[in-house]
Amino acid sequence: MNIQAILTEAQNAAYTAADQHENTYYPNSGWGACGFAWVDIPVKGNTKLGRALKAAGVSKHWRSGFQLWNPSKYPTQNVDTLEAGAQAAAKVLNSAGITAYAGSRLD
């Protein structure tokens, strides 16, 4: 399993999904509720996958596991757009056999 390739694919999918969402629902304004989105990866750091995520630069979650903060890196604060990206990233990770959950919150 090439974790770096999977993470790159997840980020690309997240950006594409965020861009499509933004252009579909907020084509001229960029307005919407302000917030944050992320992907939680509930895996222990001492497992093979955990060590691979750590080596790839994925941040440790403050509670447990790992977290990709704003996986789309899309330049907006619109929570709906950022969540669309997080959901796309989680879908890629899940299809690669890595359990992942998208999350978001309003600011």
C-alpha cells in the first residue's frame, strides 16, 4: 500500500469535489456559512498503517488516531464546500481500505 499515493489521490478528489460544489452552489459569491472540515482516521499510531501515516506527515488527532485538516486545501471558508471536499477524501481513503470519517463544524 503506497500511503503517499493514496493521500495525494484523496487530496485531489477533495479539491475537485470542493471546486465543483463551490461552482454549482455559490458560482458568483462564495458566500455561505463559515466553518471547517476534516477527515478523521481512527487508527493507532503504533500500527503499520499508523506509522505509515505518521511518516507521510499526517497529523495526530488530539484525542486518538490521525486527522487530515481541510483535505481539499480549497481557498474558502464555506463549510458546505469544505465538507464536500472532506467527504470526497474520506471516500477515497475508505475505498483504499483505510477507515475514515468526514467531519465539519461551523465557525
